[in-house]
Amino acid sequence: MQIKYRIGIMPGPWPGGPPGEGLDFFWRLIDVCERTEIDSIWFSDRLSSPVPVLEPMTTMAAVAARTRRLKFGPSVLIAPFRSPVLAARQLAMLDYLSGGRVLPAVGIGVEQEREFLAAGVPFRERGRRTDEAIQVMRRCWEEPEVTFAGEFWRLERITVLPRPIQQPMPLWVGGNSEAAMRRAGRMGDGWIPSFITPDQFRVGVDKTLTFAAEAGREVPGDHFGTLVNFCLDSDPAVARSIALPFIPRGRVDAPTLDACTAFGPAALVSERLEQYVQGGGSKFVLRPMCPPERMLEQLERLAADVIPAFHGR
């Protein structure tokens, strides 16, 4: 298999000013991504957050209408929050309207019970609901008419139209846990964790492939990647000082954070990505950790100094 290496981005900290200011910033962000070699843009899915987070489904629709080349996806869509039939239909419509540019990715969500209570979903059921949602979404995309009886959802002769342009529609699975690796191997088409070191990532790729083999499946060799927080500056100390106020707290310990982020010159960012490549990665989502007013500059530098060599390898 010829591996295609691609770098997408996730927006960093969002402007907290008047709505009009944030909207103008949004369109300029999308235009930068469309104009440069940035491959894709990804949007987080949260119900409760201390900082502004764009709702992914509606935001992806805006991206689809604004662009002609740029791919897009949720990183990741929290499957237990939604009816899988409605999610499948919305993603199919996005794929149809964009000419096959949507990149679906799902997961169980963050370890915060209040978000699941707000969605009306028991926290303890999130894993089982995600597994069943993946089954339902796949069948909605692949079968003309779906009848399904599960623990949480029951379908009787359901037809989801329009059909996605991409056939089959790829479905990535997010998460760092072994349960997420098992889910990706047995049910998904790719694995994309975050806040994971290159060594941990290498182990996760091997486990995912093992789980896939046990289930009689294959996960394509170019469907492994991760999210990497970055900040570009010629001086690593300056880059770190810019980034640290914006790093999500409590996700990982300090050594893990040091090993899974890239704060410094472009060569350091490329070196970090290469460490993941050696572990089997080829698809990456880079998130700029900086004040909102510096985000577009960071993306321009990423597109000029890191992406071309990576995409051309």
C-alpha cells in the first residue's frame, strides 16, 4: 500500500469577544485552510466547556458551503449524545453536499458525567451505546433499507437518503484506551487518539491491528493518526510560554505532555510528527496553542514550513 501522509488542523482557543468578531474570524480561518495545503479541518464536540467550542454538525455544513477542496470532520463526534440514525443522515448529507469530503470520527466522549446527564444518557452506558451507534451508522450508509434491533435503538425498514458519495464511508474511532483500540479494530476504519506519546501510539496501532485480525477484519495501514498540539517559534522557550496557558488541564501528566506536543521551530514539529510516523501514523490533526489573534499566523507558518515536505514524501 502506498501511504498518503496528510496534515489537517483543529482550531485553537476561540475568540471570546462579540459574536460578529468570532464570525469574521471563522470565515478567515476557513479561507486560510482552503487556500493553503492544509488537508482538513476538525471540530471538537462538547456540551459543556469553559471556553467557546463550535458545534460540529452545523459548523461542518458551513465549511462544506464555503470550500471546494478542504476536507472536514468531527474530532470526535460523541456517539452517545445523538440518535445514530440522525447522525448517519446528517453526515451522509454533508458528504453528498461537499462531493465526498466529510471524515466521520466517533468516540465515547470526555470523562465528565454532567455532559451525559445533559444529553439524557447514563454515563455508564456510553461505551455500549457507542458500539451500537457505530453498527447502526454503518448499516444506514451501506444498506438500502435497515432493520436493526439492539439494546438501545430499534429500526424497522429505515432508509437514509441521500447516499454518501464515499462508498464505503470511512468511520474513524477516537480515544486512548484499550477499549477504544478494540472498538477501532473490530468496528472502525481508523484510529485517531489524542494526548498520546509516540511510544504509546505505536503500542496502540499494534493492538488495534491485533483486534482487527481477531475479528477477521483489516484496518487500512494509512488510517492511523493523532492530534498534536503545537506552537511555532524559533525559540522553544518562547513557544512553550505562548502555548502553556491554552493547554487543556488535567488530561495527562507533564512527561506525557512534553512527549506529545511540539512547541518550537518548524523542524521540531516535523521531528515530532516523524516519531508518530515511525509508530505507524500518517494522518495528523495539529492544533495551534496560542492566543486567538495569533492562530491564523500559526496556521500560515504551519502550511508554509511543515506541510509541503510532509505531504510530498
